Amino acid sequence: MEDSEWVADVLNGQQAGFEKLVRKYQRQALVVSYRLLGNHEDARDITQDAFVKAYRSLDTLERPAAFGGWLMRIVTNLSLNYRRGRRLRMAQPMEGAMADQLGSPMAADRPMRGHGSDSLAQSGRPERAVEGKELGDALQAALNQLPEKQRQALVLFTMQEMPQKEVAQTLGCSVEAVKWHVFQGRKKLRELLKDTM
Amino acid sequence: MSQHPQHFQADSLEVPAHLPARQRLEWEVAQLADGTLAAPRRKAVEAALLSDAELRSSYEAHRRLSGMLRKLPPMDVDLAGEIMRSVRLEPAYGDPVATAAGASQGGASSLLELARDWWLTVTAAAAALVVGVGLGSALFNAGESEPGIAVTPVEHDDSQFASTMRVAGPGEILRQQQASSDSADGRRLLAITVSGPEFLRWADPELNSSLPESAVVFGGSAVVETSRELLITGVASP
């Protein structure tokens, strides 16, 4: 069955149709959120929230066949909002200590090393993670080393295959900036993962 | 080099002016790998790739990294149960009864229990009365036997009830409703098992506020008939 049929089932009162959509997309949603947040627990919460929000708004979905892409945009928006909130929560108690960094124009792009990330990512050394770890873990560790905008642009454009214009709207920057972030992000990833590629 | 990903919509490329020539070329190679390089530049960059091993390596690296990012890592996590538990708390689409129930869950469940208790009391009293009447009748009419339970046809919305209802089957079958009959002799019992919202509607005090209008008894069972519905409160083996 297609997504559109399951969506139709749900809109006809059969909640079981939604479980099929959940089973189909839960992994992708979880991975997208994890790539953006770098933390499994947060990604799980966001994924659950995203599915519930999707259920509540299902009757507003104009093209039921495009459920997957629509859901991923919900996951993305929730993840980015969560990340922004987390950054604010982190910034408040450290206001004084971070004042110098915040003065820098590049401060917003600095990676949040060691905050809200899994232990693997917190090592700060992707090459270490490669030892005995899956390539996916190494990739995530490397992603966590990237400036935030670069990571977000890479995940949305490359992983989610979101059009650049849409990435630009989501991140609140120009299309050229998205291209630049993707280019720079991949260049850095290449350096960080040179031993594994 | 002619096979580029087709899923990205190509945007016109504006190369940052401050980039040195070599970096511009690398930037364009990345665009080529993504399939977003503007058409006029494609042939030139592809030609450069053919003659430059370092650029080819860069192109391949971009492709590999994109592939790695797109590849979903194995995750042995099943969130479906947790998600569906939350979803089931939400009102179902297209179900006004469930929606109403969802809107006032606590109140609705206690109302349901009250209605059920009320109805059980009424039917138990009616059944006791009917059984008493039946016993008296059986004592008076000893020797006469009925093949089934004769009831008066009852109109209920669009359903047409059978003129004769035949009760068969072992054990206690509680709370069934005769809905229709399509057999020639009208002796077929089509019963609807009552549950959930249907039960709530059945036991609605507004509908069942009067005492049963008539009742008959067969064996240990009692049939309670009102102007709105026909209930079998208990059925024993014939």
C-alpha cells in the first residue's frame, strides 16, 4: 500500500493506518533528528513529538503521497527549534564566560563541543571513534565537529535531499549561503574522515 | 561523469568572487557532484576532471560523503509502540463518538459506567419480573410448549425486525439486539453484539427511561421489548 492509502485510512478513522506510517518512517525520522541534534535521547523525543504533530495535522496535508517529505520537515523544524532552545539554555548560565566568543561574528557557527552530544561525539576526535566503531558513528562524530550551519545545511540538503531553496528558507539564509555551507561542510568532513574514506 | 544525481533542482551558480581560481574549480566540482552545477559550466568542469587527478579525487569524495550521509545507519530502535500510545490518546478522525469521548475522557467513562450500572439494574429487575410471570404462566399452561419466542415486530430507525425471533445456541448470550431478518419465514436471528459506543447509545437513559412495555420468557431467558429496542437479557439452551 502507498502512503496516500494509509493517510486515507487514518482520515477515515482507522488509527491503525498511522502505525504503518510510523513503522515505515520512524527510522528515517530518528536518523535525521539524530544527525541534527547529535543525541539519541533528544532525537527519540523529537521523533515521537513529530509523529504526534503529524497525526494532529494530517487533515491539512495537501498531498498525502508526500507524507514522508512532510514528516521530515516537521522533524527538521522541531529538531532545529529544540537545538536553538538548547543553545539558549546553555548560554544563560555561561553568559559572562561566553561574552568574548559571542562578540565574534563566527560565534554562532562554532560547534557546541561536549554539550548535548553522545559520549562518542563528545570525544571530539573523530579519528578515535573510528577505532572499533561503525562508520556511521564516525560520521556522526565528524558531523558534530562542524559549525552548526554547515551541519544543518549538509543534513538537510544531502541527507534529506531537500531543495536548496527550501534549505535556505528553513535555515533563514540565502541559497548561495546554503551552497557554501554544504561545500565547506563536506570539505571539513573529508579532512576529518580522511582515515576512513 | 555524465551521470549526476537528478533529484536536486539545479540552481544558477554564483561563484564567490573572492575565491582563487583553484578553489573556484573545487567549488564547482562539489556542485557537479550534487547535480546543481549550472549547465553552461558542466562541460568545462567535466573536462577539468578528466585531466586532473586531484579534482577527480575531490569529486569522488563529495559523492562518497553524500552517499554516507544518505545511508541510514542501522538502528535497533522501535518507537512505534510509544508513538501509537500517544496517538491513541488523540481523537480519531471521522469518528464523532470517539472525538466526543476523547474530548471528555474522564467524564465519558464515568458516565458510561453509570449508564451501564443503571441499565443492568433495570434489566435485572425486568428479568426477575419476567421470569416470575413466566413461571406463573408455565404453571398455568403446563403441557404447552413454544418452538421459539414470539415477539411483536418493532420498527427501529431503518431496521425491520423479524416477526418471529428464534433463539438458539448454548449458554448465556447477554445483550444482543435483533437487527433484521432476511429469511423467508422470518425466523432467523441476526444479533449484534453490543460494545463500546454502541453500548453507550443503547444504555442511554434518554432512550431507555421507561420500563419495558412487554416481556416474554423462554426457558431461563428473558426478552425485554420496548418501543425503541428489543433486548435479550439472557438466553438458555432450548
